[in-house]
Amino acid sequence: LLAAAIEPENPNHFFLGSWGWGLMEMNGGTVVNNWNVNNSSLRSKPDYHWVGIGDMKYDTLGNLWVVNSNVTTCLNVYKPDGTWQSFDFAGLIPTNETVGSLMITHTGKKWMILPRNQGMLVFDDNGTLSNTNDDLKRRLGFTAGTGMIPGTEVYCMAEDDD
């Protein structure tokens, strides 16, 4: 298990993300679901039955955002109504790209670390989950024209309140 997220309104309801077996949902100490390719928008690494969860966080609306590594649909959301939705980053990341830590800013933007000197992804749904036409996505790197992140690796991130 690599990641955990506790539902803000119910501390007995939480999710555990595994590096290979998908997402386990727990409630009151009991497993209530194992989310994977068969029952969610999560996808497996090509050529494997391997579903890697890099991180997950709740937003202020009660949506659980889940990073699904090694697929181009690396960002998924589990909505309070019980439905799943994925967001495709094809063209920004290749299949088999590891996607790690997730941060959700106070404005709702999602930032994801791409380990091993690959930079970061930034996503903005513009407050309209069901309308993907207005989504904004960008990959940031270490060179001029790609974001010019200082250094050669991103290990962690934090939002500056200023």
C-alpha cells in the first residue's frame, strides 16, 4: 500500500491505494470494495494486470482524486455520487510513465509529480468535471520553454499561501 485518503466527513470511511492491485475502499474496518479495471475508470499498465495508485486526495467538494500510474489516463476522480471519471494526458505523457504525488490547490488545480527527472503535470478542470472541453493540462519540465523548474528532479511540492 502506497497511499491513503480518509473521507473528510466520515473518518471510518477511507481508501488505500496499492502499487499494483488498485484501490481498496474501507468502511468501519471492513473492505467494501476493491476498485480496479473491472469496476472503475482505473486502468492497468499495458501488458500487465497491474493497477498502480501513486497518490490520492479529496477536494473541497468531496471528490476523491486518484493518480493511476503507467497509463495516459493517469488522473481519475471518484465522485460522491459513486461514479468514476478519468482524464487523458495522451500527448503529454507516454504510456508507462510513472505518476506520483498529487496536490490539490485552494483553486482546485491538480499538480502531479513525474518522478525520475520527468517534471510535473498540472490539470485544471475549470470547475466543470463533466465538461472536458474546457480542461487545461500542461507538462512542466526543467528546460526553457517547458516551465524551467529549477534543478533536475521534483521530490515534493507545497502550495504557497502568498
